[in-house]
Amino acid sequence: MNVATLVRAQEPMSIERYREELARELAALGVNLVRFGEREAVPAGCDLVWDPGLAGARSPHAGLRGCALPVVATVHGAATLTMKARELNAGLRQCLIQPAAGTPRPVWNPDVDSPINFFDTWTTVPTT
């Protein structure tokens, strides 16, 4: 099986690593990733197309809209790509969660600091 894999001009390192690790796993199963860039056509001879780089406000590549092949798009949560290690909220003795319904949805304004303390909406997962 050949999978056409979109490689964008600017990608976060996390997406690059994700693609590399998955390529190793798929190669062991006989699946070949065929890379193509944003300004290139989908390579011939592929069975499906994969866009691994959807994150944040990025939308699927416009060139894939009329594609005759099945398209798989992997969506990454922006927070998981941008959180610093010290901001991760799980450890050996404590785990915090933030339910989607309780997640603040502020309107971003670069001229004003957010009045929301985003860590106030996290709750401790019970240990028993």
C-alpha cells in the first residue's frame, strides 16, 4: 500500500516526529509513505492521502478538496503541541482534568491580557 503524505512548508517539530514514528511502524507492515509538498500534486500510484498536520486553526490542504482518493486527516489539539512540560497536569500522585464543557472559550485580543485564570477550571481526579 502507498500512502501519499502531505508535508507542509512549516510544521511543528511534534508533527514531524509523529510522521517519522508512524512511518517506521507502517514500513514494518509493508506500507510506504510517499511524501508530497503543498505545491505538488498528489503522487500517482497511491491508495490514499494523509494530511497529518491539522492543528490549531489550520484547515485541510485546499488541493485535497477534489481528490478522488480517500483522504485521512489527523487533527492535533493545539494545547498538546504548545504546552510546556511544567504545565502538564498529571503526575504520580495527582491528576487534573478539564472537562470540555468547563473549558473557557475566550476571544483572543493581542492588546489585552486575558482576565481568565485557565488553571482554575481544572479539577482533581479522585484517587479511589
